[in-house]
Amino acid sequence: MSDPRRANRHLLWQLLAMAAGSFGFGFALVPLYNVLCSVTGYGDQAKLLERVQAVEHPDVNRTVKVEFLADIASAATGSSARGAHPRRASGPALHRAVLRAQPQRA
């Protein structure tokens, strides 16, 4: 066997070993990640699967100012009119705001 042919065959085996090693490492990543998570506690799957009840205590005395802004691009033709001026909302209630936009006809 000639020397370049032997070198090519050796390179082929090295590349195949590297590809097989990469493939095996890809399969090993999942168990390694689980071990890392259990050791550090970061991203712990058991804790993530626990259901947690959200406890909400809305402050009904707090007032929030809600303002909806509508800007029209300077190149656009049209007009807009705010149907709802700035409103004050307090407590867990639903409020309705209407925004009307009309294209301007040429």
C-alpha cells in the first residue's frame, strides 16, 4: 500500500471515530444535564413539575392611570380619534376603551 493511501485511510478512521464520539456525546448530554441539575438545583425537573398555587391579593384601593396612545406615521394619510381619554381605574374591574382609526380618502 502506498504512503498517501495509508495516510488517507488513517484520516478516514480518525474522522469516523470523531463522528461516532460526537454522536455518543450527544446522547450522553441528557443524563449529564440531569445530573448537573440535581447537583446544583438549577432547573431541577422535580421542582418544575410541582404545581404551585398563585395567591393574589389585589389592592382595591390603588388607582392606576391607563392611557392609550395612537400615533399615525408621518407618511400615512388618515386620522385617528381617541374614544377613551386617560382613565383612572381602581380595583380588579374591567374597563372598556375604544380607539377609532379611519383612512383618509384621496
